[in-house]
Amino acid sequence: MKTKNIPLPEPELRAILRGADDIIAEGGRTLLSKILKGSKERKLLELGLDRNPSYGFYRDLSLEQITDKVDQMIRTGFLKTEVVNKLPRIAFTPRGWAVERERRAEEFVQEWDRWLENDVTPISMEYLKERDRSMIFLFLFKMLCSGDRKYVPFLELWERVDFKRVRVEIQHVIDALKQRERLSPSDWERLIEERIPSLLLRSREPVILACRQCGRPFVWDELNPECYTTEGLRFPELCPNCMED
């Protein structure tokens, strides 16, 4: 029986994308499947891939079954293979990267929440440097939307070590959070809207979706803040024309 070309359930989809994130353009389908299986293979352990959050996610499935799921991710447009040094390597599609980018940004938020809850102060924020700029700015957007001043001390630590462009945006978020309590709900919403063009960056390649109603392809608007939730990225199901009908 052939696997249907429909996306996997959300938890599986996210787990596979997270597993792929550590081997993009460096490993292929087999290595990704072994990460998800929780393989004890020496090469995998030497690369530290057993520390990937998705390591062992499918430990109860066979390697063949896991590879079928990876292939389903390719067929449904979340992953693709590219030839690097004459070998096929796993890569994100624009849609897959959009999902993973949001997931990683939310992981940063959750990490800061845990540190704050346990009264932990990070020694350095250097770990946030050299990250994908669109992911980092999405993280900042989530900080801004929280409206919570508790993040200000960490933001100030981060602002000291990052590059100028990022420091500018961090300072904007710090200033906004400090004045949140003095702003009316409408003024706060206006402030967030003003920061959207700076913090929600468009990808080089657009994400093309198919409308559930008319079936036509349409370009996803990455600047729509309603798509970014704490539960994950939510793509619109209808194209703009069908939404208006």
C-alpha cells in the first residue's frame, strides 16, 4: 500500500525537521533516519548527533519505516535532496525551513523561560551570534509580542555581544517592553505593527501553498503575525481570493 502524499501529523513533521536541522547539506536520508531511530552507530555518536532533540523519536520503528516517513516529507514539500560533492544531501524546502525556523525561535523562548523560572543567568549570549538572521529576528518578535519585561535583563546581555544590525533591533524591543505598561492596548498593537517589517523577514524563496478551496497555488505572506503562535507555525488554508469570498 502506497503512502499517501499528505503531510505527516504535526508532532512527527516537527520531529523530522528538527532531526534534519543538524545535518542540512551534510547528511542524507539514511543518516537522518538513523538519528530518528536513535542509532548507536559510531559515526553518528562521534558527530554528537545523539544530542539532537529528535534522536530516538522513532525508536520503535524499523529503519525502513522511518525512511518511508522521511520520503513522505520530501514528497509533501518539507524536505528535498540536493547533490553536494556528488552525494545526495538533505535540505529544507522554503516551507520546511519556515516551520523549522519558527520552531527554533520558540525553543529559544522556552529556554529563556526555564532560565528565568530557575533563576539562572547565562554566562554569555554568544550562542545567539552567527544564527540565521530571520530566525533570530523572529525570536525577537516573539519577545516583543509577549509584552513581558522579565526578558529585558537577558536582552540587555545579548545586546552587548551581537552585531550592530541585531543590536539595533534588540534595543527597539527592550525600549518597547519597558514602556509596555504605559501604553494603551491600541498603542501597543500599533507599536508591534510598526516593528513587523523589521522583524519578520521574507525568505529568499517564497513558500507556495495550495488553496484548500479552489486548489490554486498562492504565495504565503510571511509578514502575517497571526501565523506565528506558541503552538507552532500556522499556514493559511485559503488563498487571499477565497478568503474574501
